[in-house]
Amino acid sequence: MSAKAAAMPASSARSPLAPWLFLSPFLICFGVFTVYPLIQAVLLSTQTTFGPGATRFVGANNFIALFRDPLFWKACSNTLVYTLGSIFIQLPLALGLALLLESPNLRGRSWLRLVLFSPSMVGVVFAAMMFGLIFEKRTGLLNQLLHGTLGIVGIEWDLDFGWLQQHVMLGLIVASLWMYVGFNMTFFAAALQNVRKDLVEAAIVDGAGPVSRFWNVTVPAIRPVAGFVVLMSVIGSFQLFELPYIMFSSSAGPDNRALTIVLYLFQNGFEVGDLGYATAIGWALAVILVGCTMVQRLLARGEEAAA
Amino acid sequence: MPRADAPANDGLLPAWLSPGAAVIASLGVLACLALALAPTTASEGRVMWTFARPHYLMYESRVEAWNQTQTPRIDLKLISLPAMERRMMSAFLGGVPSADLIEIERRAVSRSFAGPIESVGFYDLTDRLKQEGLLDAINAPSFSPWTSRGRVFGLPHDVHPVMLGYRADLVEAAGIDVSKIETWDDFARAFSKLQVDANNDGEPDRFALNMWETHNDHLELLLAQAGGGFFDESNRLTVDSDINAHVLATIVTWIAGPNRIAADAPNFSAAGNRLKADGFVVASFFPDWMGDIWKHEIPSLSGKMKLMPLPAWQKGGRRTSVWGGTMLGIPKTAAKTPEQFEELWKFAKELYLSQEFTEILYRQGGIVTPVKKHWSSPLFDEPNAYFSSQPTGRLYINLAPDVPHRNSSPYNTLAMNRVADALVRLAEDARRDKVYDYAALKDRARALLKKAHAQVADQIARNVFIAEPDAAVTATPLQPGAFAPPRPAERGGLVERSETGEGSWSPGTQDDQVAAVPSPASPAAKRSSPRQRGDESRDPQSDMKVGGGA
């Protein structure tokens, strides 16, 4: 104990209210903006409501209906496809670009980094509208490009090919690749800069080739960052909303092929007005995300134990 | 305590305030000052919300004139429709004030009808409309989107009849006489001549009709024209009706297969406008408000377009439909005394029902007033240069009484989306399996619609308010015939052969229609509304029942 503290009157030092007084700003905010809404959300998910004046307790009916709702499962499956696309296409691509940027022979590294990162500075709404135009049927850039390019080798490309009708998830994944691959690349680039050079040099001395060095030195070194990026991508993907909402003009696309969990929540809560059901969807999403986080933590803990 | 490696404080700041904290604190103070000093636009008088810029521009002069001579002063505000819907619903659900007058679109307002009838946030205007004779003075179908459980909650702004706009230069050059076209079959036969393959790639480069499986608005208007839709007059769900299956199957024969006549030229998009200007599609659906949009967005087609009534689904059938709709309502929180209500009601009538407004509405928006006494105005006989000097106002007015009635259910959009999903699946199944036969398509459509019906029914079943007896007890019956929808046979839509209930629909003839009016014992009669059955007392529990589709 310092001399200053020792000199304080014993009564004020031992006041039982003092810690609570200091904690109170946080506790009040946490209670008002987190705990109370959570309790209300639990209550709301067990009700059918039309404003505060008209509520009916329906017990677990919203959850029962949710599990029987084919559209909810469709939203889950669409979201899962998008998430898998994000993880298995976007993240390896981001890592590959980060490795490319780390290449000592690369010229114009700063310029390339800016180019790759810049799409993530663009708003989702803008990107969604732009990709909507690119994938347009007759006048869209992609169809025109394929028509012109393939036409050179004598293959007729149907200008009316409906990318956003038949390959909805592909369209969303491509748009999100453009937006987020550069963003994730920066995490990997930062992680790659922290790979210990002495280990790499030791591996070279031991005769390890580039692939072996990558798997045995680089990957273990960047694993904590990769785990974080995967977790963030999973959470971000499960919260997908604006991209399909704008790309498909406030709808879930043809035959609900762009319906995601959050979009379904929005439709029920704010278009149909069924707030109880929407809250039940929200809880289902929370459970999924908590599950993903726990799996990731278990995997990370297992790897730490193995190391 | 400052860290040892913190930047040196040169004595300009107190010892306890680091430079970083000083910057953050300064920014905070500046932000608070900016917010506090920012000019606020306090509303004077009564606030009216509108959602469409063209409407705002139309009302400006009217509101200004009102404010110079009348009270209360009206403060007109333009708010985007989604924002308006959120604010309005938040205010209604929370019981707090919003605007004093709300002009809102059909789909956005229907959510306010989802709860108990007494919880609807707008004043019930039914009795006033009756007392002042406005139920008869205004085109009857224009009330239907604002009528919930027999009560009217808004003053109608429009009629929005739909015609078919076509490229007269192309059609007349091909020698097609549109006056001989009565049905969609006639249209398909006549206009398919215009489908040419200019670049010899085996595919037409021009199609007769702008229609695609993703055009939900077009689908909805075609269903309404045929007498189908999502709810009947008793608010029973009819998603899986035979008429709907017929319409879906017919649309797929238009958009897929060897006899395809339709293509996708999206509305309200630059890409779609270019396709229309290039003549990729010859005919498009034209509600009265659409002409003004084309004039501004596709001026190159001025003098090349003409309008014709929609081809009917069968000879003698309805030659129009309806697309869009707006109402003006008075929120309950806006008027706490009868005098306050009277002030707002007076302005609402002045704005919507006057002869001056009729002229502004037509001249600036191409929109036909729902006030029948103004229909005789020579204004509507003026030639419209964009449409090859046709008197478009008169053409729309001639069709206005035949506009189909619509339902105000809060589940309309949901039902629409599910039916649209069914159409997409049907079209894709047809293309995948190369099955374009009408009968096979209709069978498949029935199955898809049945699934869609079940999904919507499940959703509706979760709303305990609409089906509850106390939810509708305050609803009193309308005067018989006040604006009760006519029976299907009278409306000119398709009629189901309801006697069997086995989906044995056929397009039929006029005789068929008469024969198909349900007998009291038939399933269709059991589904029909008390008004249809001639009952003057409505069964409040009949509202929004699930099931009962064909």
C-alpha cells in the first residue's frame, strides 16, 4: 500500500458504496440498454403483439412454429451456403492475396494493397446496386461480356441468362468477395508480418520447400488470427441483410433464394408486423452464433493443448 | 497518472489532461455545440406527410392557397415511404402522435389493419363518408384498399385503372387492328406476328409483352383482372384458388416455351427503359400514373405509343385492372376534439375532392380522380401527344368503374410473395422439364399454390387478434350496396365452377358465368360474404378466416 493510500481516512476507504458508485455509470447503461432489452426480448418471443396495448401470451408457440416453418429452414440453408462460400472461397483468397503482397519480388505493393482494400471502403448499398447492374439480364456487363467474348469463338451466350434468378447465392458470394476479400487480406497481411523470420530461415536450412514452410511454419503462426477472421466472417455472414435486400429490391429474390435469417427476421418484424415471431427468429440466430463461437473456442483450445 | 512515454505536456494543458484526451474532449464539446446550435425546423400548424415527390409537387400550390385563406396552417412534408411506414406504425403501436394527416400507399398502410379494429391508428371515416354522400360520389373500388372489417379508414386519392400501352408505330406498320383484340388469346395471336429475329440467332429480338415471372406487380394486376387474388370479400384466404392456378399457368405459356410472347424489360430501371425504347417489348401494362413516368424517362417514344384496354381473360370479361393506390388518413392522435377533426377533414376533402385538384392531379401526374362528378370535365378529352393524341384521360375514365376491388389485408404482401414464388417455380419447372402444355402447367400450379396457401395460412393463424370475436365487434355493417363488391359474374372476372370444388375451372362463356353463381348450398356460397348473400348483418367472426380457397 502506498503512503498516500495509507493516509486516507479509514471510513472513506472502506465505504461499501464506493465501488458501486464508480461502477454505476456502466451498470446503469448495461442494465438499461442490454439486460432490460434482453429480458423484454425473451418475453416478446412468447407473445403475439400489436403494440404495447395488445399482447397475448402464446408460450412456446412462436418457437414451435419457427421449427415447422419451411421458410425459416430455407433462410438457414441460404445463410449457411453463403457462410460456407465466405469461409471456403473468400478467406483462402484473402490469404493468397496477403501472401502475394508479402512476396519480396512484388513491385507496386502499396498500390496493390490500396486497390485490393478500397472496395471495403465502399458502402454495401452501392456495391449491391452495382452488382445488380452487372448481373442484369440483357444489358448487364457480365452477360454482354460473355456474349461478346464467347461469340468470338462461335459460342452463343444467351443475353437473357438470369444470373440473379438462377444463381442467386453465387451472385451474393461474388459481390461479397469483391467487398470483403481486401478487408480480410489486411488481417492476414498483419499476421504474416509477425511470422518469425528465424523459424522460416531454420526451415529453409532444414531443406523445407515453400509448401512445407507454409504448412509447418506460416499456418501455425497465423492460426490465432485466422481463427479470429473465420469467426468474424461466420458472424458477419449469418447477419447478412443489406446485400440481398438491396440487390433484390427489398425482396428475398425469386422463390426466396436470397432469403437469409436476418432478412426473414426483418420481413416478419417490420413488413408483416409479427414482432413476437421475429424475436423468436432473433433468438434462433443468437443460439446459432453462440454455437459457432463455442465450436471455434473449443477448436482453438484443442489446438493450444496439442501444441 | 501520465505514462512515462506520453508526449510531453508543454504547460498549455493541466497536468491531468493529456493532449489526446484534450483532442477528444474538444471534439465532444464541438459536436454538442453543433447539435445545440443546428437550426431546427419547427412545424407550424398541422403536419401532413406524403411519400411521393410528384404528389408533394402537386400539393404545394394547393397547400399554399389553403394556408393563405384557411386555418389551420398545413405544413407539408415529404418522407420516404419506408420511413413513413416505420414512423407511422411506431406511433400507432405506441399511441403517440405522428403527423396530423398521413398520405400513404396501399401496401404500407395495410400493416395498420393487423390488430384489433379499435387499435387501427386512423380515424374510422365510414360514418362521415356515408353522411356526406361520399360513398356514392367516389368510385366504389377506390375504397377497398382502405376498408378493414367493413370500416373505411382513408379518403381515396385515385382509381389507377390499367390499360395496355403498345408501340403504335410497330403495331400499325404490321397491319394489326387492336380493336379486334378482345382476349389475351387474341392478343397473343395478333402480337406474336411482331416477334422478329433480326440477328438470326434463333431467338426473337422483339417480344409482344413486357411480362416476366419476377414482375410481381404485373402478376397481381393480372390475378385481380381475372377475379383471382389472395383473399375473397369475406377475407378468406384464396391463394390456392383455381383462378389463380389458371392465371399462373397462362403466364408461363407466355414467358416460356415455343410460343413465348413475353420478355423481361424491368420497370423503373435504366436498363428496362433502354429495352423499351429499343422496341424489345411491344406492349406494357399502363396504369394511369405510368404515362407520366414514361414521358420523363423515355421521351424518345413520344407519339409512338398508344393505349388500349387490357385484353380480357374471356370474351366479355373485364378489360382493366388496378395497380397502386394512395389514401389520406387522419391519425386518431391528431384530433382530440370534434373541432380539430373537422378542421383536418375539411382540408382533406378540399385537397382530394376539389375540381382544381382534379385538374392538377391529371395534368401533373396523369392520374384520374376517383370523384365521379369530375369525370365529365373536358380536361379528360384533351389529346395526349405522348400517346399519339389519344384522349387518355377519357380512356381511363371509361374503365374506372370496372376496376377490381382489392383487399386491405395486412397479409396481402405476404400472400403476393408466396404466389410470386409459386410462379417462379412453375416457370423454372416448365423450362427444366420442357413442359409447356397448359393443362400440365395448371396441375403443377395447383400443387405449388396449395403449398403457398398453407404457408400464408400458418402465418395468419399466428395473429390472434384478427380472428378474435372482440376484434371485430365494433364493426358495423355498411349500407347494402354502398360499395359492396359485385359478384364475380358481375365483375367480369373468371368464375370458378364451384359446384364440384374439384378445380374443374374452364374459361367458359357468359352463360357459364351465370350458371356458376354459387347456389346457397354450394361450397362457394358458404365462402361468400354476408353482403354477397344479401345479409345485412355481418358475421364479425367471418373476418380473415384461413382456408376456404377453391
